[in-house]
Amino acid sequence: MERFDVRRGLINEVKENGGLGKLASEFFSDVKEATELSFVASHGIMTSIEGSYKDGALIIDVTNVPPDFDDPEAMKLAMDSRKRWTNFLDQSTGYNSKQRGDKAKEWAKKASKAKSAISSARHFMEISANLSEEKISQANSLISEIEALLSDNNNTKAASRGEKLNKLLN
């Protein structure tokens, strides 16, 4: 399962133009199920492609089979599949491959910041002798909230709650 940030406003544009399934059908040969916000398809070496827009991101699960590297036709099909995949991602996210990579790094950095805030807060609460029960309770509540947000893959909100946790204990 992969997550790709989507340019602001693009999801509505895709919906207006027939939805994500229609967009997928421009790139993949066998779109089986399609709605405004999701699709199931296959093409070439990609035996299963499931995609949907969720919370401002494109969530994709792809199953690939390796081509027969000795067969020139299989290699052509693999290269065509890869080209279609890249073009689909460009169109469905509004970002090129470099921008998608940068967005993925940014997303991971937010998760890291949130996890670091939790770790720092727990360490600070362990070594601090003069912290009130109210602050400890508030901190534990924020920690629980951050962990829930991280498990829901909401790194942006988790990072902002991490900043709030840091301010609470400083």
C-alpha cells in the first residue's frame, strides 16, 4: 500500500471529469470497478491495481509480477506498464515523480516529529519531579491522541499535536 499526496483541488477536478475510475481507464486496460473516488484494474505486469482518494491523498495497492527478462516482448510490455503507471500517477496526483518523492519525505518527517515529541515527553515526565498531575494527565491524553493519529496515517495532525505536547511540557 502506497500513499501519494494530491495537489489541492485536483480530486474535485477528477470527479468533474468522470472520476478516478475514468482517469484510470485512460492508462490501464482492464478497469473492473470504478467510482468517482476509486477503481480496481490491471495492466501488463501489474496484475492488480486498487486505488482510491482518501483524506486528500491517493492510496494505491499494486501487485506486480516480474517480466521474463529474456523475452523482448515481455520487456516491452514491462516498460509500457511502467510508463503508464508513471503517467497515471502524474495525472492522478498533480505532481511529477520528484515532487511526489519530496511530498513523501515531508510526510515521513511529520510522523518522525510526532514520534519524537512522544519520546521526549515520556522521558521528561520520567525524570521530572515537580510536574503536576494535571500536566501529566494532559500530556498522556495528547500522547494517546498522537498515537491514534499516527495509526490513522494522519501525520500532519499528529505533528501539530506533537508541537502542542512540546509546548505543554516546556
